[in-house]
Amino acid sequence: MDCPADTGAISDEQANDSFEIVPIDISLSEIATNKLRDIFNMEPGDMVLKIEVHRGGCSGYLYDMQIIERPEEEGHQFDEVGGIDLTITDYDSSLLAGIEIDYQDSLMGGGFKIENPNANKACSCGSSFA
């Protein structure tokens, strides 16, 4: 069975919701840091790694990571971890606090992996959580 489609960032819906803002506490493994440095070296300008949560997936939420131009300060938190500039929206902060990002180099199922202490359950696909 396929995971349900990504229906967009939950932070896009924040106008009508109250939410708790939790300070950023994200860690990167050494291999994830090195992989991100390689990617950042190919991107010009003032770029950041944006980590956010979307609705969808087998368990209810999906992770999304993008390298984007630095957004406006309002509504975002910023941090630097291992030389990597990153941001999350205030809205996503309670779902992403304490995550650990790793990178697995594998022929099948490789890529960035997120370990989330806030997740009640996760899908075997590795990109969906509740």
C-alpha cells in the first residue's frame, strides 16, 4: 500500500491554530553534516536548510528538507549545527524539537533519516510519523 500524498506544510495552516513554540534542538550526525556541506557548496547565496512538517504519509505527517534562501525572521527559528545553517517554522517547532538527522549511504533506502523523540509512531518508509 502506498503512503497517502503530501498535502502541504502544516505551517501554511497556522493562521487559525494556536501552537506552542519550542526552541530548536536539532543534531546532525557527522556523515549528515558532511553530506550537507557538499550540497551547500553547490548552492550560491545566503542559503539555509529548512526542515518542516507536511500533512500526509502513512502515519499522518511527513518530513520535508529543502535548501532555500534565508527566509524572513518572523515565524522562523534559526540555528547553526556543525557549520550548517538551518531553520524551522515556529509552528513546526514542537514536532521537530530534539530530532537527530543522519545520512545512510545505501543502494536501497539510502538518504537522510530523521530520528524523532516526539513521534508516537513511525512508518517503515522512514519519512512518515505521528
